[in-house]
Amino acid sequence: MVITLGDGLELVGCESVANVGELEANDSIKISWAVVATEKGDTSVDVLATGLVSSSLNVWKDWPAYDYEDLIGGSATVDLMVSG
């Protein structure tokens, strides 16, 4: 997972990239970052998560067995207005 901060935001005591390793089916994880605002104004936070899913399928009807690997992921952006 990767976090990208807009102008006026900084990470505190952590890296922008979090490597989570291998997960099994139905596993879940929670990642958090500490962020501090260094100036007022409009800004944003972007988070990108990517990974690989792999498995095997057995023979089914006329389809042969095969292994597969797919790239998966998602992203989110939050727009912020820092005041005060």
C-alpha cells in the first residue's frame, strides 16, 4: 500500500509504503499512517493498494486444469480543507 500526501501534509514516524506480505483467503489487514498538517489550505490524501492473487483450477467439463495469477487492487482519494 502506498500513501501520497498533498501539499501541506507530512507523514509522522512512518514510511509512505507499507508492505503487508502474503495473505490467505478471507484474511484482512488494517494499515494506518500518522499525518500532520503543516499549513492551511486545500489538499488531498491518495492511497493505492495492489497485490497478486493466484490459485489453481481443476478440470471442469471440457476445460483443462490451469494455474493463474492476477493483479488486483484499488485506490481512494480524499480531498481535505485544513483550517485553524
